[in-house]
Amino acid sequence: MTQMRFGSRFLALALLGSSAASCGDVARQGQAPVYLVIENLTAKRGGGSVVEEGSFLNSDVITNVTSPAPCTPENPCPTIFNDVGRASFVVRMKDITVSPTSNNSVTINRYRVVYRRADGRNTQGVDVPYAWEGAATVTVPEGGNASMGFELVRHAAKRESPPHPAP
């Protein structure tokens, strides 16, 4: 009888601990039963470069293209390309004791890109390019994952004049 009483107390304590652990800020925000997690975010310089996607972006404003004609290695053509990004998503349940269903899929239909400098100078059009939004269509299934490619640095942002140094 003592072992059974100890076992039931231990089980009750374990249930209380696991339910309390799931009551963080994420579980209390919003009314959705799930939340979306970005598992991986990568970027790649535009222009068909041989550089692979990475966790940071070395963005070139102008890429010297050597083909097709009339571009040659001796007379390259300065060209502006968009830089692209890729995000990988997964859906997580707020209540971990509930199994996900098809009602728990999340659809992303737009994204927003905002540029920020580390030194805090973030005036759009002066210190950084203007923020902008893009359309997207990707559905992250319940219990699964999905990825989405998107434009990260538009060629229009590369054509904006660079900021002038502070006096």
C-alpha cells in the first residue's frame, strides 16, 4: 500500500511539473493551439554565384558578369542581382499532451524585411534601405516542416545611394 501511495504521489507530482512547464509565455500568447518556429535561416548572394547558402550574407551591389556576349572576361558587364534567403519552419503544439491534426497547419502568405544596423543608426532611406513586404505561399503541415525561398535584398535597395558618413 505504501508503494502505491508513493507511486501515485510521484505520478501526480510529475503531471503537475510537466503541466507547469508548458505554461510559459508562448503558451499564453494568442489563441492558436500552435506556434511557428524558424528552424533555419540562410542567405545567398544573387547572380548565380558559386557561393553556397550560409548563415550570413556577403552582399555585392554590383557583380561583374563575363557572359553572355557582349560580356567577356576582358570587358565584364556590371550587373545588379537580388540576394535571396531561405527559411525552414516547423509547427509546435502549445499543449504537448495534444496530438496535432490537419487543423493545426500554418499557412504563411507574406513576409516583411526590415534592415537594422548594429550601431543603432536605422533611419530608412538614409542609414539603411527602406523596409518592404513580399508575398509568399507556404503551408507548414501539422507535425511536419516546410521551407520557403524569398527575396532578401532587392536590386532596388542596391541602387539607393549609400549613406554619408556622420560629421
